[in-house]
Amino acid sequence: MSQINKLLKQAQKMQAQVMKMQEEMQKKECEGTAGGGMVRIVLNGANELVSVKINPEVVNPQEVEMLEDLILAAHAAAQQKVKEVTESAMGSVTGGLQFQGI
């Protein structure tokens, strides 16, 4: 029975660490760029859009579709960085174990 209690305590400790890590992740910011840095998007650790920066040289009324593509590419790059940072932080808390929904 003491093994079960020990296991439960470890699980509770890990849960507290995961919650703390999630709070810390929301404060982190990850930047994605496209077009050689002409479009920059910053997301926080909760994948919320923080800022969009567009170099005026890219703004051409004749090439709106290209600008839209650059924005999407920069957003995807920022999302990938958020995912990598989150997985890295989560791995340090869980020792590499994968949990659904976290």
C-alpha cells in the first residue's frame, strides 16, 4: 500500500509541475518569420497572436496574395516554435513521458 501512496504523491508532484510549466509557457513568446524576415509573427505559449510586423517593402497592392502567403508561413513557423518549446519544457517535467491532452 505504501508503494501506491508513493506513486500517488509522485503523480501529484508531476501534476503541479505541469501546471506551473503551462503557466510559464503562456508568458513565453515565439517568433516566426517569412520572406527573409519581411513578415514577422509573434505568438505566446498559448498560441495566441501577440504581434504582426510587416516590412513596408512587401506591401504591394498588386501582390496581396503573396503577402497573405507570407503571413500564413510566418504564423506556421511561430506555431512550430511554440510546439517545440512546449514539448521541450514538458519533457523536462515528465521525463519524456507523453500524456494525452497536455
